[in-house]
Amino acid sequence: MQQESRVKKSLLNARVNLIFYFLTLALSFFSRKIFLDCLGADFIGLTGTLGTLLGFLNLAELGISTAIGYVLYKPLFDQDKEKINEIISVFGYLYRWIGLIILFGGCVLAVFLPLIFPNTEFEYGIIYFAFFSFLVSSLIGYFINYRQTLLGADQKNYVVTAYFQTANIIKVLIQMASAYYTGSYYLWVVIELTFGVIYSIILNWKINQVYPWLKSEVKSGKELRKKYPEVMKYTKQLFVHKLGCVVQFQTTPFLIYSFVSLPMVALYENYTIVMTKISQLLSTVLGSTGAGVGNLIAEGDGVKTQKVYWELMTIRFLVASVFVFSIYHLLPLFIELWIGKEYILSQYVLILVLASFFLGLVRGTTDEFINGYGLFYDVWAPFVESILFIVIAIIGGSLWGLEGILLGGIISTLVIIYGWKPYFLFSKGFKLSVWQYWKVLLKMMSLVALSYYLVSLLLDNVIKFEYSCGWWNWILYSIIITALIFVVISIIFFISISEMRSFIKRFIHA
């Protein structure tokens, strides 16, 4: 019954995430148009820059929420309410200190705002008002909303998503009306802050409903912290891992600018915008199993854990393969229709972008199980990955331009994420030989190659779809290609991989 509960919760998280993803995506197109027309590109750029500055301050949090989530899996499985209260108290204490650090950093940063915006058309009154409003909204999460981590660890993140996204949709609608009828910058910011407070009140009311026994005490967190030293240990380890990801993400545009050109940064970003939206879509569905994996590992059944690992890996591999094939055929046509043929990059760049997308999506299963086992102590790995990326990207960028820079990310990912991480998980988590991983992975890669070959033959010799410019033709073309590759890969995987069959059976009976 516990297994069925995990599946049902994962599906519920996925459905809620998916619904709100499309709602917010549709709303974002309309709202941005109105905000740009009524408030101006300068104001939108100002709020975006302030958000980025505060985002750097929030790096202070890296790791703690994930560490707490891992520590909560076992007591949640055992329904040990006393221990859960203690851990949340420790979390509240640590988050309060992080909030104070961010508050101090924000006040220091505020001193330099005139230097950051030296030639702005805005009065410094609106700049400071917006900055401190955003800062307060951010601090609410550290001082008041910290208990929402329990919902995520308990596979009830759909509660957070539903309340947060509903509040966000209503907020944006009111901001759109405000911008259209008044054009007031101050009112726009006031609405932003007001809904941060409203969301916090409603969320904490809901948490009290779901967990009426939750009585966390931030003051006692200081003493209880000594009882749970693993929290700080895991936090320090996770900080290093996540910092490595941030370094790579922030470095890529700079390297493209340095070794290619500033216009190429914009051309590349056109591709990354599309890929990011697709990645977010898939993450809302495939990423809903993280807490369920932690709960499964806490159960202690190694055979069942390994079985679920391969089921999730198979599904990720299938989904990633379908999207890579479809995007390869559809993205250049989309770019041409969207912004013009002159913005299409070379086929080699497209292949490298898709390789990075594929590797980033498939790695998710191994990452979830590494988090579930608490295997964070390989702190050397992100350093080696970052160094490999920078060295290869610099050499590749100087020799081959954009293609060489993208190779840096792909090679560093292959070495650490697909070389070291599976070995780490299988040897320390599953207590198995990593050769099982490579054997199954090579089998799936062969099946995908066969599927690609068969679908290409069908497209060239049987279906022979004549594509002509226009959105309706592109939509029809995308439906044909995506449906065809999905059906072919699904049939081949179903026949050849037992984990595919067991996953479908589990899905049907959920």
C-alpha cells in the first residue's frame, strides 16, 4: 500500500505541476506584452536586474533545504512526529540565520545601487522601494515559510504549487489591470509585495491543517542542532555541489562573448530559451518523484529500490529520446517562423545543444537516488567538473568557437555525471557493480538508435510529408513527427525492456 501511495502522490504532483505550468506559460506571454507596453522595457529591465542581484544573495541558502529534505525521509516513513518537529525547528533556526545574512547583504548592496544604475531615467525612490520590497518578499520565505519543506519531503509539494501558483496568477492579473489603467510603478511593486504576504498567510494556514501536530520552535533549534549534526554536514557538501552548477551556468555566456561575439550570445540564447521551457515542462512531470524516491529508500527494501530506479531511468531515457528526435527536426523551423531564418545556428550547434539537453534530462534519475541515499560527500566532483568544463571550453572556444565551448559542458558532464556518479551510486548506495548500469544504458542507446533509423525511413519513404512555411503546417508536422517517434520507441522499449512493462503496469494500477 505504501508503494501505491508513493505512485499516486507522484502522479498528483505531476498533474498539478503540469496544469500550472501551462497556465503560467500562457499568462506570461500576455502579461509581458502589457507590462512592456504600459510600464516600458526600462522598468521591466530594472525589476529583472534587481531580481538577479537578490538571486546572488540567495546563494547563501544553497543546500540546506535539500539536506533537510533528506534528513526528513526516514522520520516521515516511520511517522516519528517528535523527530520531525525537532528537525523542522533546526531548519527554522538555520533559515533565520540565513535570512539575517541576506538582510545584511541586501542593506550593503543597497548602498551601491546608485553605482549599479548610474544613468537611469528612474528616480532612486522607486528603485529603492522596489529593491526593498523584493528583499522583504524573499525574506518571508526564510522567516515564515520555512515549514513548506516538510510538504515537499512528504510528497505533498502539490499543495505548495497550487497555492503559490494560484496566488501568482491572481497577482499577475491584478498587476496587468494596474499597469493598463494606472501605469503606476509603485502600485505594481505594492501588489508584488502584498501577494507575497497573502501567500505566506494562506500557506501557513494550510500547513497547520495538514500537520496539526507540527509545533516547531525556532528558539530550540539552536540546541537541537547539536542533536542533528548531519544537517550541517550535508548542507556544506550540497553547497559545494550546487555552487559548481551555478559557476558553469553563469560562465557559458561570458565564454561565448569572449571567444565568439556578443551577437552570438543572443543567437545562442534564442535556442536556450526554447530548450529551457521544454526542460521546465519535462521537469514538472519527471521531477515529481524525488520525495517518493527518498521515502522508498527509507523503507529499506534494496531489491524494490533498484527495480524502481530502472523503471524511472527507462522512462526518462524514452522521454528524452522522443524530444531530442522531435526537436532536431522542428527547432530550426520554429526559429525561422518565430524570429527569422537568419537566426538559425549551424546543425553542429543544434546537435551539441540537444546532446546537452539529453544528458541533463536523463541524469535526473541518478541524481534523485543519490539525494535519497544522502551521497553528498564527493565534494571534489563539482570542482573537477567545473575545471574540466572551463579548460575544455577555453581550448575548444579558441579552436572552434561556439561548438568548442559547448563541448566543454558535454565532456565534463560525461566524465563526472555519467562516469563517476553512477559508480558512486551503485557502489555506495545499491552495493552493486556499476557494469549493470553501463550494460542497460548501452542496450537502451542501441534501441533508440534503431528507433531513429526506422522513423527516418518512414518519414523519407512512406509518409513523405511536404512541409511548407506557416504555423499550422509546423504544428501538423510536429504532431506527426512526435507521435511517430513516440509510438515506435514505446513499442520497441515495451518489447525489449522488462522495466518498461512493469512501469506501465504500476501506472495503470496506481
